[in-house]
Amino acid sequence: MKYNYKRLSCGKDENGKRILIDEHRKIMEEYIGRKLTRYEVVHHINGNKKDNRIENLQLMTLSEHSRIHQKGKVLSKEHRNKLSSSLKHRVGNKRNKTKDDILKIVLKYKELKSYRKVDRIFNLKNGTTGNIIRGKTYYDYQPLIKEILNK
């Protein structure tokens, strides 16, 4: 699959591998004066992925962007069912950990001080441990989490 966006080189990482960034994202970051989050999308208003003038770029959330590109499309019943079942699975995964699971995750994080390592140890999706520790998920356990981390 061909990558259609203009890319810029931002130097090299510690292994000597080039770091690339999409030009339209860099332009938007400079325009708004901050880094974009991974949940923010820069949409090309006229549809031309090579036209990176700021007038042609619009910052939006991932869900807003999906809505724009899905507007007017008709999905087959099979495809709708597939999407529906994948979303049900996703929603079900958000709260499937017991209090003991959360305690183990928090204690392992306290020991290792690395979200990613804990995610790998417990076979979690990237970012799950960070979301738990920062209170984005399982916020009802936050007093307990804070108590453990502050001991």
C-alpha cells in the first residue's frame, strides 16, 4: 500500500533510524503551538493529501474524522454486524478486571516504573496500565491506587 502523505525527517533515533512525521501534522502543531495527541486527526478539507496549506487543514477527533469519511456510505449487513461485534468486544474489555487484577498491575508498576513493561507482563493493550494509574479507567479504585503508590 502506497503512503500518500508528505513526510518530513526529524532526525534520527538512538539506533540511527530516521524519525518521520507527516507534514500536515507538523504544520498543525506549529499553528496551534502544541503537540497533537494520538486521538487528534488533521483532516484535508479538499481531499488532496498533498495540499498542506493551513487553510486546507482542519483539526478534529478521530470519531469526527471517521464520521466525515463514512457519511453517505452504505455498509453491508455483514460488515455492520462485524463492526458491532468488534465494538461489543471492545466495550466488554474496558471493565473486565477484578480488584485483585488492578492491585497486581499497580504493585508491578510501583516496582518497575514502566507502563509499557507492565502492559507486556499482563498481556494488556498498550496504554492500559497508564490509563489505570492516571485514573482514566477504573477511577473508582483511584483512592486505593494512590494509597499504594504513595507508600
